[in-house]
Amino acid sequence: MASAFLIPFRHSLAAALLALPAFAFASENEGQQVYERVCIACHGSGVDDAPRFGDRRRWQPLIREGLNDLVPAALRGIRKMPAKGGNPELSDEAVARAVIYMANAAGARFTEPTPEDLARWRKKADARRK
């Protein structure tokens, strides 16, 4: 009797465990996907003086400023860059992950944003709009 119960349980547990890496992979690659869909338009070619993807010399001063300045600037827009890179449908988290992806490609070692980070960055972005 016990083995009849365990077989379906084992299959469902295995399926759940197999799904976890796919979810984690999707989460980690959201920054790359946003970059490839939105940010590449300017950061791929350097149009309007945007720092090009992977250009360590241009990104280093920005990396030194840190995410507490970079992400709010991306959320609200800065210089010729519109808020959220011109895609208001993007979540704050997606924008943050794209910033982290681009900065890390230029040598930063930023990690996944926390909910507290996202709330702080949104508050700072909103404060600078006014």
C-alpha cells in the first residue's frame, strides 16, 4: 500500500524539482532578455552617448555610483534615456535586472535585487521626478 502512494508522490516531487531550475534560469535571464528587447536599441550601439554594452571604460564610473543611483535613473529616465528605456510596461524588477546585467557585463558584481532594494529604488526614482 505504501509503495502505491509513494510512486505518484515521487513523480510529482521529481517534476517539481525539475521545474525549479527552469524558474531560476528564467529569473536570472530576465535582465538579458530585457536588454535584448529594449536596452540594446541604445546601449548596443552607443546612440545618444549611451554607454555601450560591455564597455568597461564607460561603465566603471557608473558602477562606482552603485545601484542606488543607476536603477532609479533607469526607472525615471536620465538625459536622453526615457523612463524604463521607453517601455512603461516593464516592471521595476525587470528594469533593475537589466541594469544589473549590463553593469555586470562591464565588470560589476551586482547581485539579484531584493524587494527592499526595489522599494528603495522606486521611492528614490519618484522623489527625483518632482
